[in-house]
Amino acid sequence: MLETIAIVLLVLWGLGLISSVSLGGFIHVLLVLAIIVILVRVIQGRKVL
């Protein structure tokens, strides 16, 4: 579940970099959330992706 959310957030961030500058703040929030999810999985000792 968390890995799916992380992948979706990373994809949305990538699309945001390509598509629009106006959504830049929102996209960077999504990136931070994706990184947090990945870090939580690493700390818990689970497979990252």
C-alpha cells in the first residue's frame, strides 16, 4: 500500500516538473510525502519499492 502511494506521488511529481510551474508548490509537497513514505519503509526494514 505505501509503496503504491510512493510510486504515485513520484510519478505526479515528475509530471508536475514537465507540465506546469503554477503547481510547483503542490508537486513539491507530494515529493516530500513520497520521500517520507520511502524513509518510513526503510526504517521499518521493509522492501522499499
